[in-house]
Amino acid sequence: MALALAVGLGMLLAGGIARPVEHLSRAAIRIQRGRMDREVSLQRRDELGKLADAMERMRRVILERDEQLRLMLAQVAH
């Protein structure tokens, strides 16, 4: 009985961590591939939420840098 309870609780806790980590992993792969159209969002107040917030800030900085480069190249081309 105790073993079944421990296994069930372990699976519940693992699922609560595995799903958000998988979500962040997919977001990182999208950013790596240059697909910046989707916001990185994870509504949590723990370390995983902080990581998601940091990834979103990173995504925005990359988008801003890319826009600045595009504008600079457009000016150079003229």
C-alpha cells in the first residue's frame, strides 16, 4: 500500500515538473531555429517560471537586435 502511494505520488510530482520542462525545451528549440513568433510563457512562480521569464526576455532582446540589424542594413543598402 505504501509503495503504491509512493509510486503514485512520485509520478504526480514528476509530471508536474516534466511537462513544464518539455514546454521550455520546445520553446528553446523554436528560438534556436529562429522562430520567434510565439511568446515563452509559463504561469508559475517557482524556478521554472523564472526560467520561462528569462527565456521570454531573451527572445525579445533577440527580436529587437534583429530589427536594429535590419534597419542598419536597409540604411547601408541605400
